[in-house]
Amino acid sequence: MNVVIDIVSAVCLIGGSAFVVIGGIGLIRMPDFFTRLHAAGVCETLGAWLVLLGLLLQAGWSMVSVKLIMIFLMLAITGPTATHALAKSALHGGVKPKHLDDN
Amino acid sequence: MEAIVDFALLAGLAAWAVAIVRLRSLFGAAMLFGIYSLHCALIFVVLDAVDVAFTEAAVGAGISTVLILGTLAITGIKLEVRHTRALIPLLITGTIGAALIYASVDMPLVGDPNAPANLHIVPDYIEGSATEIGIPNVVTSVLASYRGYDTLGEVTVIFTAGVGVLCLLGRGKPKRSRKPRG
Amino acid sequence: MISAHLPALQVVIPLLAAPACVVVRQSTLTWLLALLVSWISFAIALTLLVQTFFNGPMSYELGGWAAPLGIEYAVDVVNAFVLVIVSGVSSVVLISAKESIERETHIKRTHLVYTGWLLCLTGLLGITITGDVFNVFVFLEIASLSSYLLVSLGPDRRALTAAFQYLVMGTIGATFILIGVGLLYMMTGTLNMADLAQRIPGVAQTTTVRAGFAFLVLGISLKAAVFPLHYWLPNAYTFAPSAVTAFMAGSATKVSIYLLLRFFFDIFSETFSLRTMRLDLILLILGVIAIFSMSLVAIYQSNVKRMLAYSSVAQVGYMVIGISLATTTGLTAGIVHLFNHALMKCALFLALGCIVFRLNSVDLKDLAGVGRRMPWTMAAFVIGGLSLIGVPATVGFISKWYLVLAALERDWWWLAFMVVASSLLAVIYIWRVVETAYFKTGPVANTEEAPLILLVPTWVLIVANIYFGVSAVDTISFATRAADQLLSTF
Amino acid sequence: MSVEGALLLTVLLPLLGAILIALSDSRPNIRETITLATAVVLFLIVLQLLGHDTGSIELVIATPLPQLSLSLYTEPLGLLFATVASGLWIITSIYSIGYMRGNNEQNQTRFYVFFAISISATMGVALSANLFTLFVFYEILTLSTYPLVTHKGTEEAKQGGRVYLGLLLSTSIGFLLVAMVWTWHVAGHLDFTVGGILQDKIDPGFLPLLLALYLFGIGKAALMPFHRWLPAAMVAPTPVSALLHAVAVVKAGVFAVLKVTVYIFGLDFLHNTGANKWLMWMAAITVILASVVALTKDNLKARLAYSTVSQLGYIVLGAMLVNSMAIVGGGMHIATHALGKITLFFCAGAIYVATHKTNISEMDGLGRSMPVTYTAMLIGSLSIIGLPLTGGLWSKWYLALGAVAAEQWAMLAVFMVSSLLNVAYLLIIPIRGFFFSQPRSGETSVIKEAPFASVLALSLTALGCIAMFFFAQPLYEMMVDIFER
Amino acid sequence: MTTIGLFNYWIVFVLMMSGLYIVIVSTNLIKKIIGLNIFQTSVFILYISIGKVSGGTAPILVDGITLYSNPLPHVLILTAIVVGVATTALGLAIVVRIHSAFNSIDEEEIYTTSD
Amino acid sequence: MEHHIVLRVVAKLLIPVILLFALYVQFHGDYGPGGGFQAGVIFGAGLILYALIFGLQTIKKVVTPSFVHYMSGVGLLLYAGVGVISLFKGGNYLDYSFLSADPVHGQHLGILLIELGVGITVAFVMVSLFYAFAGYRQADLKVPPDTGHEATEKARDAVLEREPQ
Amino acid sequence: MIVIYVITALAIILGMFFAMGRGVSGPTLYDRVLAVNAFGGMTVLMIAVLGFLMSRPDFLDIALVYALINFIGTIAVLKFFEYQDLGKRSSFSETPK
């Protein structure tokens, strides 16, 4: 049983970290602000959730898992909100999305 | 294994610092400083200082950054930072850096359990926290009881800052009674 | 019962009064409270001085934890003497602070100024009395932060830049002290001064301890404005409100010099700090350069406050020379000059405060003819100036006497002559003011004498200048005892 | 009155007078009455002290440092100085009332206040029981005479004041203070003791250095090259010049030199070590050089000033001859020169008040218009030169005897040559006044004598010069008393 | 952790010097404050590194664990952090006032306008 | 932030949680990381978030500036006052063992009280810092430069004293 | 399991470096804010992983604080932009509609 949990959580952790790295690469490579925002979203949602899930599996049922769930909720609420606010603010501030026909 | 993480984190921190030095955009520097503080807090976690990490996250990344932003909001953000001539500063920092490298020759290694700092008073604290004070968090018991007076000083410092900022930036209610002409 | 707790009360009473001021929030009441508290701590300091002089050092365990574990207050003649200086200066200057500060600054919440003042007092007293090196840092920061605030309240807008400059330099200094304390802690594992003194000899040869010592000396010297680390001082003193300048001139640098003494002679031994690290030579050279160069710079200032500020840096040079001699007489000279310089500089700055009160300026050209319009103020200034020069029957003479004596004891003729020669430079800059004030006619025809509440503290200090110049037996005996105690290691 | 009380009163009374004068601002009559009354009472007190021949009595005022007290005592040399100073203060007061009123000077109250303070300081110097006390009062004297020197407040006066204060303070703090601390360091105290306190305590090799520190440190003695302040202070009103030259300042200087030589070093000690030799030559050079410079000055007061420098050189030279005869001569010269020089200054002032002339070349023939003044001037000149029928004879006589006793023939020659120079630069003035014809100028105003108070004062001092010739015995006995105790 | 050796300290020195360098070289007052903060933060890491014990864990007592890191530096640094933020707040307040008084937060501009 | 409906909704959800979390950190400091200082910062941050999203004037109605200044003094007084109480109970300054008959219990009580004092001071100083910085907007008040001359100083005062409506 | 944790941690650090690159290079202010925000998210994860790596996972409170502070920081920055660019004098004091 333990081995199964370990394997599953390892897969989750590795997968999560892969998403984090991919998001990071996107953050660097993407051409304009809004696409970069999109890349960052990958880190904050899929990457974060997978890592947290992996840890949750390790923690079992305890105070730790409660806290992990709290963190999960927190990230789930604040992450998109922040991204939303950022996008809106940027649009307000005059950052224009880069269209294909721009280049 | 932890050492690798420690290594990588510290290297990252140094990179941040150098980036901040070189960055000309003031807003960028402020943002990087926020990141720098968060990063610092991570290192504190690695070095077992969870309370410090907690505080650094809340203060360095939170309050300090908000305050710097608040200042930037007043002074304007699109500022380029100018630098003066770098020769003398390099000389000063170089000298002090050399002194520090010199100092490190005889330092006990990081993590050495037999370093004087870890042998002298600390066992008493750890034992006393359990028996004399009865609190598992040794940091709290040292902070609040053994060295409670320092903490009183610390609170006074923050109070001083509050008074100071209020005095400098605060606006009193208009006192009409004291200005007969107004 | 209460006498056993005096060391704690010394610091705690002003500390408690500071937030009480914020709660009270009424300008006059807070001033009265601050005044009362300051005089109480002056009384406590005097009691402590007498007690330590006759009964030997006292120790107070804060929180009831024994020394290396908890924080200890260690009072002996040395710091009791400094406590008396600090609280005494604060008490006298505070009398005039109300009128002076309300006139000079445009702060609406004056109660916050007194809060800041009390916090500064708390910090300075705390630094002086404590026996724990980290506690020194904490109270140093209380004192520093509140003094940045007090400096920034000055009437001219350049007070703000001065305060900022002071803040940057002061923080660098404090952080250097923190680094030094950290390196010492790394090698010894303790923060208690007495404990450190015991454990340092075992590791004194390590490069870490030496670097720690260097950082401590640099940091404290920055705070004490030891030449050439005095960069912040002239601006801060010039642009701060007059009462604040008087307070700081009489206390802040004095406390830092005390710290230097404490670290040199008690925590590190005299042989380590002065002989092994060759600081005796370095300090001597720096001191001699300071007394000449800074006096010369003072001569060319057109702002009288700035002139006195440069003179303060020069006077710190005298103290440093006294320390570097490392003999009983030399240290006595340094310590007694601590006291004497506090008396004279404080009196001079208070006199300037009176002038600012009436003229809104301390530029030399605006002072023309003021001697006739404000006879008492200028008379005080002249006597204070004479004390600075070192004319007999003033305190300045006593300091100079001991300094020359200390130099002669070492058969350093050149030093004795340099000390007296540099004090002649003081004649020049003081006399520039005197001539302008008395022999030039200027547009001050309708100026009146300063109000009594400003004159009284000034004259109290002037009388003290003469009293302790004519009867210095007590101050000398305290200073000699302190010097002896510093020289005999724990 | 007890002797202690009288001692204290000599210092306090003028101070009290100063306060009363300050309080009586803008009421000239009361102010001047107080001045005169204080002067007279002070003189009486000093005379009473003179009468007490009970040996030295010490009064400790304060003890600033261990083994270093502020104290007064009675001693022949000091009493002589005190008597001269307090006596001349009465006359100077009378004179200055006339002078100040006659000239309508500004700030008269300030003048009288500082005048009284400087007398207080002079009394302190005269009666000081140790070197430290002397130093304290010496500095107070410097500072309290500064406002007098710069009394006129003009740029010239300020310049003169700067030189005055600068030289006196820098010599006293720069040299005298170091010398004092050194002495204290080797001897352990600074009390004036017959026979000196330095014997066997200091390496004789250092002695010339220490002696030089003292002699140059006592800048008021105006030993060249630190004499510049004296001519510079000539910008002051005439009563102040009188005070500086005759009553207080320069006399305090040479008095201090005598005291240091006799009571700190000790004559025998100095004589045996020979440390005095080169300083003796310095003094001799001062005597001759200053006389020569005086010859070249046309301004009356400047000439008198250089004359003073020269005469002070006599006293320092006397001290450096280190024998009792020369010291007696020096002490007496303090008194006789004081009387002579004050007469001359009073005359200069009287001429200025009456004619507003300051240069000797303009004063031809004035003697006929101002016979009293010019007669007094003749007497004063004779006294300074040291011719019979004036007191000056005796002091020069004893100084010369001192040179003979010390077998310093060169010094004897110096005395002779300088006396001849004196004749040349002093006697010429009354001669021109009486025998040269007055230049014909357009103005027809008749020149009269100066105000009565001034004339009275200068007549009194001139008579004093003559009286000194006939009644020199008590003076001599007092001085000899130093060496017989 | 023994493999770390003195690495922590060296990084601390680098940070320290970067912070100090910013303070000295930058003419912008806010950047100076940032530099000061970096300078102070490096000292925090210095202290915390002193207190690290290899194989130890955070000094919160739990049954079964005997080796803890040194809590004393943590306490000291908690205080120091607070001191740091207090200094920052006051410094920034002064900067704000300087801005409204001189209309600039560049040191060189301020000194050229105020003289 | 009048347009940010999302933010406002999220904030309304989050702020009570933040304040609750602050209390948790405050009183859990004996057992885990945290304590008065951290709790104070978090509490202050919660209030600051409220101010950011709903406006400074809104929060000033609830948490008035004078209350904030008052409380920042009260926290320090509480801390220092505990020391004074232990002084009166016969112990040294800040010796909590004397607060109760049982020394260990006394220590607990003392630490609880002083941590509370720390928390109060820190939280309200943070808020007052925020008020000061956010409320200081001279840019649009057209304040004459602070030259130190009396005339301009008066004009300056006149502008600065004007409270925004 | 430790190895997995370390790998995760290093991966997150790698992600941090990427975020840092964005933070340094900009080019707009919003990019910097985005970098901070992304970095903050990674830090939260990092703390959580570190807790497990050091086998003291009961300190997750810190991660919670991080998430919180990160959010408030971002909001503050945005608020700041709004104020700066729109220049509304009452943008702090607008009552909610």
C-alpha cells in the first residue's frame, strides 16, 4: 500500500514539477505579456495542485493534510483572482495583446 | 541532500542580489527586492529557522515591499536609477569583503554541532524551555521569557517607527482655534 | 526594595512614558510628563552613581534569568557616570524644548516629538546600562530611529536630507555592530559582556574575532562620529531643531564613546584592542588629525551651528586621544571630557537655540549686533565658548589639563603641544562669532532677549560649566575611578 | 576684619563694584561715585593687609583638582603689586572720568564694569598663593581687558583686539599651560614656595626649556618676539592704555615672571644650573631693540608702548640675573615704572583731549599752553630714565647692582645704553613742548589744559614719582623681606 | 550539512557587499533603502547559518527528536528583522518628505538644487 | 478598484479567514512557528487588504486613525506593564514566574500577555504605517515645496491640513 | 522519497530562475509583477516540499502566509498602478458601488 502511495505521489510530484518548469520556460519564452500570463497560470494551477496532491498523499490524514488543503484552497482562490486582476490592470494600463498580424 | 537545496537557493539569492545591483529600473528593483525577501525566507526554512522565515515572509516580502510601493506611488515609478562613479565604492566594499574573507578562515563550519555557539548556552535553553517554561517552541520561550527584554526593545523599535512615520507623514486635523486669522 | 530595582526602572520609566504620551495626546501634558520622567531618571542615575561609587558594581537580572541565559544590567561607575550625563542633559534641555520646538518646527502633533524624545532617552540609557551586547544593538536602534526622526523635524528642508544621510550612515553603523556581535557570538557562544570577556582570550588569536572586533569598532565609531567617520554629524547637527541638537550633542556621541570604552577595555582586554590590534596608534593619529582638521574646517563655516558641529567632531578627537593613551590619566581625561564636553556643547547649542528663537537664523552674518540685543544669551555663548577654548575656571580647562598631563606622563611633548595648539584654533572660531555679535551692527534692532524658559536651562548649564571647572574634584574622582576600573580587566 | 576676609574682599569688592556699576546703567553720577568709592575702599583694604605683618596667611577659595587649589595669600612682592595697582586705580578712575566725559565716549558703563573686573583679576594675580590661581586670574585679566581694548568698536580696534587676545591667549594656553602641567607633573603641586619647588625634581637639561616656556608663556611680560600685542592695544582709549601699561596687565606679566623665578624655580637653583643665561640675552635684546623702535615712532602712544616693552625687558632681565639685588630692583621697578608710565599716558591722554593730537611732531610748543601737563610729563620721563629726584633712580640702581653682583658686565652695559636711548626718545617730547615754537595754523582756538579731573590725576602721579625718590626705604624693605623670610 | 563548509558565509559576504555597494553607489534614495535592506538581510543569513546544526531540525520540541538547531540566533534575528523594517519605514517616510520638499529623490539633483 | 468585482468578492471571503488565521498564529505561537509579531503583521495585512480593495476612507470609518495610534501605544504599555506587575509581585522586571503561584503557569501567562502586547502594537503600527503612506498624497494637492521659509510654510500647512472629502 | 523531494525542489528552483529572468528583463512593469506573482506561487510549493524534505511537515503555516502575502502584494501593486496611471485623486477613497 505504502509503495503504491509513494509511487503515485512521486508521479504527482514529478509531474507537478514538470509543469512548474514548463510554466517557467513559458514565462521566459512567450512573446507578450498576456501569453506569459497564461504560462504563469500553468505553474499556479496544474503545477501547484499536482505537487500539493503528491504531498497530501504522503501526509495521510493529519493536521498536516488539513493545512495542505488550506493551502490548496488559498492558491485556488488567490491565484486566478490575482491573474485576473493583473490582466485587467494591464489592459487598463495600455498593454495591448500582440496579434499575429502585428509582426 | 538538503545541502544541494541550500546550495541552489543561496546561489539563486546571490544572483538576485547582483541583478538588483545592476538593474536601472527602480520599480524593477522594488519588485526584485520582494522576490529576494521571499527567497531569503526559503533559505531560513532550509536552515531550520521557521519562525524567522515566517517573519521574513511577512515583513520583507509583505510590509517592506508594500511600503516601497507606497513610496513609489508618491514619488513616481518611471524612475531610472543613476549610479555615481564606482571606483571608491568598489574599493570600500572590496576592502570590507577582504576583511570578511580573512575572518572566515577561522570560522567553524556551517552546521558544526560542536561550534562554540551551539554548545555554550543553548542546551540550557532547550532544556529550560521544556522544564522551566513548558513551551515546546524554544524560540518563543527564549524570545518571550529568557530574552524577553530584547523583545520589549523590539516592540519599542517598531513603535518608534510608527511614531516617526506618523510625525513625518501624518496630518493633524486642522486646528481652527489656534489660528485666529484662518 | 525599590533601590534594588533602580537599574531596571532607569530605562523602563521613560520607556513606559513614551507610549503613555501617545495615549495622552495633549501637547503640554506630554511635555510635562516627559520633563517629569526625565528628571526622575536623572535622580535615579545620580542614585546609581552614588551607590556604585560607594558599594561597587550592581547587577540586575531582567526576567529573573541569571546572566549568560538572560539579559543582565550591569551598573558600575563607568556607565553610571554616563547615565548621569545623558539623563541630566535631557532633563535640562527638555525645559526649553517646548518653546523652542514649537517655534522651530511646524509639526501639528507635538506630543509625538516628546514621545520621540523619550524614546531616544530610553535608547541611550538602555545602551549605557546594559551588560548584553545584543541588547546594546536593540537599544541603539531605538535611540537611532528616534534621533533620525528628531533630526528630520528641523525647520529647514535640508533637515530631511540630513536625517536621511544620518539614517543611512547610522544603519550601516548599526549593522556593522550587528556583524561584529555575530562574529563574536560565533566564536564564543555568548552575548553577555562579562561572559564574553572571559571567553574571548581563548579565541583572541582567531581571525574571526579580530574581524569581529574591527566591525564593532567601525560601527561604533560611525555612531560616535570619530574622524573620518563623522560625515553625517555636521549636517544632522546643523539642521536639527536647536533643542534636539543640544540633546544629541550632549548625549548621543557620548554614549557611543562609552561603548567604545566598554568594548576596548572590558570585553576585549586593553592589550588586545590597543596593543595587538595597534589601535592605540591608529586612534592617536586619527584623533590628532581630527582636532586640527575639524577645527580648521570649523573656522571657515558661515553657519554657527555647523561650526559647532565640526567642533564637536574635533572634541571627539580629544576623547579618542585620551583613550588611545590607555593610561589612567589618559582615560580620566577622556571620560572627564565626555562629561565636560556634554556640558559646554549643550550650553552652546542651547544659546544658539535662543538666538534661533528670535532671529530664525544662525548664519554668522545675521548675528551682527546680537550681543547688544540679547546680552544674556550672548554672555552664555561667550562663556560656553571660553569653556570650549579651555580657559581656566571652566570645565574645558580641566579636560585639557588632564589631556596634557597624560601626554606628558608618556613624555610625548609633541602631543601636549598639539592639544593646546588645537584649542587655540577654537579661539579663532569662537571669536569670529563674538566679534560679529558685539562689534558689528546689524538689522536686529528690534530683537528682544530670549524668553526666560529658554535662558534658564542655558544658564543652568553655564553655571555648571563654571562650577565643575572650579571644583572638579568630584568629577575627577568619578572619572579616575572609572578609568581605574576599565584598566583593571574583569 | 580678619586677614582672610580682607584677602577675599580684595577680589570680591571690585566684582561687587562691577555689578553695582552695571545696575546703575545710564546714571553717570551714581556710576562714577561707585567706581571711585570702590577704588578707595579697595585701596584701604590693601593698606590694611600691608599693615598685618603676621607672615603669609592662606585662604583657599576652591579646589578644582586634587593638589590644585584656587587660593590667596599675602606675600611682600604680591602686596607691593596690589598696593601699586589699587592705588593707581583710584587715580586712573579719576582720570578716566575726566577723559570719558571730555571725549563723550560710547558704552561708558561697559567700560567701567570691565575696568572693575580687570582690577579684581589683578588683585587675584597679585595675591595668588599658587601658580594655578595666578594663571586663572591672569586669563580673566586677559579676557576682561579685551572689551576695553576694543572699546571704540572700529575696524582698527577690532584688529588690535584680535592681536591682543590672540597673542595673550595663545602664549598662555600654548606655553604657560604646558609648563604648568609639566611642573605639576614633576613637583606634585604648584604652591609658591620660597626657594622654589623644582629643585632636584627635574632633569637640569630640561630646565632652560621649561624656563623658556614660562617666560614666553607669560605673554603679558611682552618679551620679544611676543610683544606685538602691546603696540596693537594702543588703539584703546588712554585710561585703558594706562591700565594696561601701568596698573594691571603688563605689570601682572612681569610680576608673574618674578614670582615664577623666585618661588617656582628658586634663584639658587637657577643660578647653579645656568639655565637663565640665554633668556637673559633675550631680555637684553628686547630692552635695546624696543628702545630703538621707540625712537622711530612718531605717534606718542606707540612710542610709549615700545618704551614699555623696553622697560619690561629690564624687569625680566632683572629676574634672569637671578640674584636678590636684581630681584629687588625688578620689584621696585614695577612700582616706579608704573608711576612714571602712568604719568606719561595721562599726559598723552590729556593732550589728546585738549588738542586731539596724537603725533609728537605736531606737539611743538604745546608746553606753553599746557604747563601742568608738560611739567608732569617731564617728571615722568625723568623717572623712567632713572635720573635723581625721581623714584626711577632707585630701581635702576638696584638693577645695575644686580648686574654687578652677577658679574654680568654686558648686562650693565645694556642698562647704560638703554638709559641713554630713553633720554633720546622720552626727554625730547617735553623739550619740544617747551622750547619749540608752535606751528602757525589757521585755527585760532586757544588750547587750554585738559579737564580738571585729568590734570589732577596726572599731577598726583607726577608727585608720586618724586615722592618715591624720597620715600623709597619702605619699598626696599618690603622687597628685601622676600629673601629674609 | 557538513558538505556546505563555509559556502553560506561566502554567499553572505557577496550579499553584504552588494547591499553596501548599492547604498554607496546609487544616487536614488529608494534604491539606497533597498540596498540597506539587502545589507541587513545578509546579516540575518549569517546569524541563521551560525545556528544551523547538521542533522538538527527546527527548535520546536517534539518527542523523539533530540538534536535541534540553535534557537538563539533565530530570536536575535527576529528582533533584527523588526528593526530592519522599522528603519525601512522611517527611511521611506523621510524619502516621501524629501520628494515633496525637493521634488526629486535623486541625491545629486537634491544637492544641486539645495545649494 | 471599483471595477474589480471579482476582487471584492474574493476579498470579502478572504479577509475574515486572514484575521482568524492571525489569531491562530498569535495563540499557537507557543507550539509552532509564529507568535505575536507574525500575527500582528498578518492581522495588519488583513486590514491593509481591506483598505486596498474598499478604499482608505471606508476602513478609516471602522478603524479610525486615532484608534490605531492609541492601540499602538496600548500594546507597548501592555508589554511593559506586565513587567511592572511582576515588579510589584516581588520579582525582577519581566519575571513572569511571579505572575502566578506556579512559576511555570506564571511563565505561560506572562508569555501569552506579552505576545498579545506585541501583536497589538505590531498590527496597529503596520496599519498606521499604511495609513500614513497611502494617505500622503501631496502630488495632487499641489503643495508648495518645503523650503523652510515662513510664508511658503504657511501655504504648505494650509494645503496639508485640508482633509480630502 | 527524499530524492523525489529534492528533485521537485530543484525543479521549482529552476522555475524560480525562469521567473527571475522575467523579473529582471521586464519589459513592462506588469511583466515584473507577473514574475513576482509566479515566484510567490513557486515559493509556497517550495516551502511545502521543504517541510517534507526535512521531515518536519508541521510548519505549513508559513506556506499559508506566503500565499497570503503574495496575494496582498499583487493587489497592492495593482492598486498602485491604478492610482499611478489613471491619476485619480480619490482612487484610494472611492466608496464601493
